[in-house]
Amino acid sequence: MPTEVQPPVCPHTGGFFVPVRCIIRVFSAPYDINMTKQGIYNLLAILGLPVAAVLAAWIGTEKETWNAYFATYRWLFIVNLVFMLLFGLICGVMLRRSSTEKSRWVAIVPTLVTAGAGAGTYLWYAFVPPEVAAGAELLGAPQYLAVLGLGLIVFVLLLRVTGIVKRTA
């Protein structure tokens, strides 16, 4: 005798399982997520730099400085996201091991400074393009930003290891 199969039920809404509604419910409830404001800034920086790079390429295309294709936008987003994810994960580990307010802010400095410098550079060259090789900064900037981020991570680790910035009170 075959048994009747019950449809899956969403644990958050209690209704039929709708993945999108379930995901929105999980990520929209502030009491479900235990994250500091520094953690939120870390996530915003991780996503902010790739978005700024794509926005700068789009502005350059609209101003007819250069012609970006869809593959260019995709490449810019992925390349900037990859190293920002790496920096964000390293900073997230340092953030999880920080208990004081000062140590939390120091833990996310590499992500924030790299994202700010990159977004500023990309948007500056979108509005004030160079005379020669416009658009080249979009292709060359990620390697400079990666070096900046790695240098800042080493600096923050030195601050933490030497005890200049204590992890605990």
C-alpha cells in the first residue's frame, strides 16, 4: 500500500515550501542573525567594490570614453569579488576573535580601506578619464588593490600579535 507524500513545509512561514520566501525570511529577520555593525560593514565592503567597478565601467561606456562589453562587466565583477572575498573572510576570522570595539574596527580595516580606495579610484577615472588608454585602470587596478589589501592584513596581524591592539578587554 503506497504512502501519501506530503509536500515540504517551510520552517519559517509554515506554508508550502517556497525557497525564495524562506530565504528572504531567514535573512530579513534581525533577531535570527547575530552580527555586529563591523560585520555588516565588512559585508558591504566585500560587495561594494565589485559593484563600484562595474558602475565605473558603465559610466565610462555611457560617456563614450570606451566601449565595455558584457564580458567586461562580468570580468570586473568576478575579479574584484574574488580578492575582496578573500580579504573579507580573513577579516571576518579576525572579527570573530575580537571582543572589544577597538579590536573589531581594526580587524576590518583591510577590507574597508581596500574597498574605499578601489571604489574611489574606479569612480574617479570614470568621471575624469586619462587622455591615453582610457579604461586601462579598470584592468590594472585589481592587482594594486590586492597588494594594498595584503599589506594591510599583515599590518593588522602585526598589531594584534604584538599586543598593540588587544583582542580582549
